[in-house]
Amino acid sequence: MRLVRQNGKLVGKAKKRALLALAALGVGAVASGCAADPGAERDRGAPAAHGQQPRLAPPAQALREYAQRLRASQAARAAAAKRWGLAKPPLTAPAGPAAKPLLTTRKGFEVRGQAELPPVFTTVPTKDKVVFLTVDDGAEKDPAFLRMMSDLKIPYTAFLSDYLVKEDYGYFKRMRDHGVALNNHTLNHRYLPALSYEAQRREICGMQDVIERRYGKRPELFRPPYGNYNRDTLRAAKSCGVKAVPLWASEGFADRMEWREWDKDLHPGDIILTHFRGREDWKGTMPDMVRTVLKTVTDRGYAVARLEDYL
């Protein structure tokens, strides 16, 4: 049997819907004139015992099992969203691109000799309707935040400063063990343009060393404190092994979003900034912040994707 065709060719989205329908309905194949196909009985598989699903041919069985897993995953996501006080479950991001997009420095963010230095950007070039969540510094070490992000399966990237992280290296190890990438936000969160090249290099390379020693991997991403940098910052970062400098297009708080762009909206590939902060600094907790960000993202039809899958 053949799958549904349009103008003599399989159609991508239609094909996907057809495959899911096959699995959900427990049918071996869908085609025009199916009942007249002499091979139909073979494709359907053997009859089922009373009260059981019919046994299918291996390809159809695989499709049915995939649909069952997909439904179970969606149900678990909806249940997790309800537990964490979200009106709607977050959307699932597509798989990352096979070919990573070419990163360039945002216009107006360049320094002299920028072409030889790590790119500085606020949005990743993509047509996917995804955004990226990043969390800075390391002050608040809320275990509920770790549980929430793991439960909801929301990817995010951390940019850490050692003067805060060293209070509890284990908290961020648990984060790393759940697949979170730990990146560089300097040792002491200094205003870098006021420092000499050598002092900036100590701040950046020193944090590279800490993360590598504590967590086993030398970061390739660096975010300067406050988003401030100069040519020496980028030169120092490059000398320490940094490949890219992601900044942000919007910022999430426990009670609101703030926007860099004039339209106060999300765009494909936007990077969202937030912080490891709680009630001492905000009108709420880190889970409150996650709810604010996810409501904004989901209501506007976006999914949160893993930044490293696109860089």
C-alpha cells in the first residue's frame, strides 16, 4: 500500500499527519482503493484476540508505538505544567538544525577588528519559532528551580560568576548533570571596560579555569557582566578559548518582561536573559520568573530551545 499522495508526491506535513493517524488508529496503511488491494490483509497483520489491539505488520506497529510514546510525553508535559501553575504546557522545540547558522555581530555592537574576534549577538539566525533562555550569575540557589526545569524539560544555559557559585558548587553540578551547559560570566562580575587588558583576561580566563576544573568542560560562550565590553574584552575572551558572546534581546523577571526591541515582542532566535535571583531582589521566586517567561513565550507561539544546539 501507499501513503496518501498529493499531485503524485508525498507531502511532508501531510505525510507526518498520516503516519500519526496510522499509529493512533492502529491501521497498517492509508491509500485510495485500500480495500481492493490484495496485499491489505498482509499489511494489517493477524487478527487480534477479543479485547486486544490487532497485531500489525512491523512498520505499522512501530508507528503505533511512536504515537503512543508521543501521547504519553504530551500528557506528562501537561501534567507537569499543571503542577507548576502554568495554564498551558510549554511548546516542544524542534530538533536543532543539522547545519549551524553563521553567527555575526549585531550591527552597532562591533568593535575595531571585530571580524577577527568572537561575534556579539542578541538573536541567533533561524527561521524556527524558538527562543533561548539564559540565566546569569548564581546568587540564588533555589532547589525548586532545578526541579521545575527538569520536570518541565525546559532547556536553558547558565552564565556563572565564581564569587557567587563558590558558595555551593554542588548546586551547579546537579544542574550540569541534567544537561545544562555552564558558561562564563567572569570571576567577580566586574565592569570590564574599566579594567586593563590583563585584568580582564584574569577575570575571563580565571572563570574558564574554574568551570573546567569543577565541571569538566571549558566553556566556549562568554557573557560580559552588564553586557558591557570593549575591544580588550573580546581580545581577552578569544585568548581564553571563547568562541561567541551571546547577549540578550529581552529579560525576564518574576513579575514582568523587559524588552530591548522597539516592538516589545519575541522574534525567532531571540535570547532571553534572566538571573539566579529570588525574593530578596525580585517580587517573587525563580519559579515565578519561569512562569512569567513561559507564559509569554507560549502565548506568542514560541518554544524554548537549547542554545548550544544552534551555536
